[in-house]
Amino acid sequence: MRVPWQRIDADGVGIKGSGEWRRVLVYGLGLSGRAAAEWLRGRGVEVVAVDRRPPGEVPLGPLADDPGVRLLAGREPETLPDD
């Protein structure tokens, strides 16, 4: 089964077939999570990254100084940032 890409409208609501991605949640910054975050940033998408490891232990690589990446590390957040 093939699932179409889901796009996000201006209010952050998932819709099919129109709109643009604004911000994406990446859960876990292991090899695949970091690769996904880098791919998204390369396309101008803001990334909110969540990782349970303490901030100093999360391998951000080139994402470390990227203003389009917000890291929530050290615990699993109960809510996500609105901005």
C-alpha cells in the first residue's frame, strides 16, 4: 500500500494535496532521525527535535548552529512549542 505525503496547512493542520510543510517533529536524533532532520532543513522546513538524552549527549552535527532547529532534550515533553 502506498501512502501519500501529508502536507501541513498554515495553521499546522494536516491536509492532503495542498499547502506546504512549515514545521515537522522529529522524535529521536539517532542516525535516521538526524538524517531526516538534515533532509528537512535542506528543504527549508523548521524542525522540532525531541530526544530523551541530555542536551550534551545529543549528536547534532551540522544542525547544532541551525536556527531552524529547536531541540527538546533530556526528557519527553508533555506539550510541544507553539512558536
